[in-house]
Amino acid sequence: MALGAGSAVGLGQAPLGWWPVALIGLAGLLRMMAASLRPGQVAWLGFAAGFGYALSTLYWIVEPFFVEPEIYGWMAPFALVLMAAGMGAFWALGAGIGALAGQGRAARGLGAALGLAGMDALRSYVFTGFPWALLGHVWIDTPVAQAAGWIGPLGLGALTVLLAGGPIAVSTRGARLGAGAAGVAVLAGLWMWGAERLSEPMPERFDAPVIRIVQPNAEQHLKWLPEHRLEYFYRHLDLTAAPPAEGEPRPDLIVWPETAVPFLLDRAGEGLEMIAEAANGRPVALGIQRSEGARYYNSLAVIAPDATVAGLYDKAHLVPFGEYIPFGDVMARFGIAAFAAQQGNGYSAGPGARLLDLGALGKVAPLICYEAIFPQDLRGLGARPDWLLQVTNDAWFGNTSGPWQHLAQARMRAIEQGLPMMRAANTGISALIDARGQVVKMLGLGEIGTIDARLPPGLDQPPYARWGDWPALGFIVALWAFLAFTARNRVDRKSTSL
């Protein structure tokens, strides 16, 4: 039952977004935990639920192993089971520690709920972090997601567990009804506030730059084959050179997706000149690999109209085992390499988050693929950007829920920062996202084409962009501590009376 409840919670994630099912599954799980007699039993329920949650949300993890199935295919079931077990371990730890808040049914249930919210926070940071499919992400397609500008994804996660677990946090039927009604009132209030915010017209900027996003739909299993890689490169060039639709303005910047070209930046031959010629006087921002000696980098380069490199960013937050192997210099001696890197044994990390100054186009925060799932990284820029730019290659995920979940997290970053985002994805989903996280234009999975769009304006900097996760973390810890303190006082009073 716990496995099924956890799987139901996962149905709240994109692309389904079934948040009522997620709340029901979470409420059922917390009810089971509250009825358990010992924290150890609660922990085992948490493991089973976390395992089911990962199976229903992260099943796409097997897709990269089937890009080259003859080499990596055998690893797919092990990767899925290990990923699910890892999620189960986090949920077991959170539920078990949370249940230590007290001995009563209400204290165990509410403590376990807070423990699950705390585990979202823990896995967002430890072991380089993996804040994918957080509980708060179930709200992305609803007006409630607008609260992320104040409390972030961890705050939304805490809200989710309290909505589901509130009625079991009290002992009498009347109190449970009251807690349920209070939860409905809070949810309705947030919903109406978010809906009103979304209904307000965005200010128009007729002088804003026009950005062209290029989506070539280069399938990953074909992308680097000699008979296809030039075809895909020329497809980028053709889409870049295509005239705008009748009556539409000429683009001021063209964006290609991650690892878009079949050559290294430092060994480009005539490649950069070909890009500049196709762009016809406009800069091109593109994902490209480059080398420095024996080290390779997954980078974003801005190619100026004269075919020189006008800006460069090296991806800093790499995918463990996908883009680099821990202790990679040692592992390389044994022939162990990260399979996402086209060259070398894996990528080296760049120095960290930075802004690219594109002159009249504004200051942009570049994010390469996986980096867009980390809200904390955008707080290390030192200054506020004018807009966000993500280049990604979601072809690794195939036609699964993975690209939709990645898009949902990009939308969450826009809400948290109050900034628009341009997202160029190799096989989709490319999108123009406004500062409230709404998709203005998009190209779906498997489509070939371009998006020409005027950059939407940014909004005032939201509180979350200034404060980060600390308020949500403090709330979770403080509420758990209060629960534990009151439970201990009840035990002490009972012992004194005896």
C-alpha cells in the first residue's frame, strides 16, 4: 500500500500534473505512518513509498542507457532500481526521524510529513544535489506555483505535506474536520491570489530584443554518426538563415541548443565562419564542446558576426556519472569514462555561475541543461541578470516524461527569479517562458523549427531570489522542534501526574 501511495504521489509531477491524486496518495501514506507503532515501521513505509515515487517519476533514467544499448543497455535496470532505492532511503530517513517527534498518532504523522519535506531539502544539496521531482513541483501547472517567488520549491513542498497531513495532526474528529477546512481555505486563498497575479497583463516592451530559438531535432543515437552529424549541423545553419515570418522583426540573437555542433570550439576549422555567415550579422549563442590540453568542457559560446568568440561559459554543475566520473583522473587509467561526453573521459567543471554581458541584449545568466534544476546556483551570480538562457539536450530522455519535468523546473526558475527564460532544446521542448513561469511559445518533442519572440520583461526581484531556501528550511525545522517539544511536555506532565 505504501508503494502504491508513493507511486500515486508521483502522478502529480509533469506531464500529468494530477495534484489532487498526489495529495490523496500523500494523505494515505501519512495516515499509515501515523498508525504505525514505532519509528522503524514508519521508516520502512517511507522506503516503500519513496521507491514507488521514484519508479513513477524517474523511470526515464533508463533512456540514456539505450542510446548505445549494445554498450550500456545492461545497466538500465540497475540504474532504475538503484535510483528508486536511493529515493526510498531519503524518504525512510526523513519519515523515521520525523516520527521521533512524539509517541502519539498525531505527532508521528505530522512529524513524518515534515521529515519528507526535509528530505526534499537534503537531497537538493548533498552529493552535489538532485532537486528533481520535488514535492512542491506538483503545483507548476496551477496558480499556486506563483508562491514559489516567495517560498521557493521547498516551501511549496512543506505546504504540500501540511495540506495532506494536517487532518491527521489532531486527535478528535471535529478538530480533523477543522484542520481539513483550514487546509482548503489556505489552498483556495493561494489559488485565487496566484490566479489574480496571472490575470494581470504583462508590461509590453516594443524595444525588447527578438530572440530566435533553433530546434534541430537531432536524435541522440544518430547525432554523432559520421553520416548524420554534418546533416544536423547544416540543419542548424538553414534554420538560422531562414527569414522571419512576414511582418515579424528580424532576430537580434540566435540560440542553438546544448552540444549543437560536431566539432570542438578550439578545433572549429571553418565552422565558426559558416555559423557567422548563416546568422548574417547577428550573434549566435550555442552549446559547444571545447578542450584545454587534456581537459574537455561542456560550454556555451557566443559567436560574434565576425566569427570570433564574444562570450564563453563553461558548465559548472555537471551530471555525476553522465558528464563526469567521481575521481575521474584516477578512473580514466582503468578506462572508465562518462558516457555523455563526446570527447575524452568526461568533462571538467567550469569555475562557477557567471553572467554574460551581451551589450544591448542585456546581461544573461547561462544555464546548460542540468544546471537549470538548481535554484540555489542562480543566487551565486553576484548581480541580477536581465534574463535567463537555458541550452539543453533532452534527447537523452527520449519521448518520456523527462523533458516535460525538465521544462517544469525551468518554469519554476523563472517564477523564483521573476525573470523570463529562453530555452533551446535539441529535440524539444524549446520554449519562451515569461517571468511568471508561463509558456508563451513552444516547440514540442520531435519538432524541427524555430521560435522568434520578443524577450518579455522581468518583474521586481521576488523575495525567494534574495533569501533562498533558508526561510523554508527554518520553518520545517522549527515546526518539527515545536512538535517534539510539545510532545515531550505532554509525556512529562503525564509522568508527573502518575
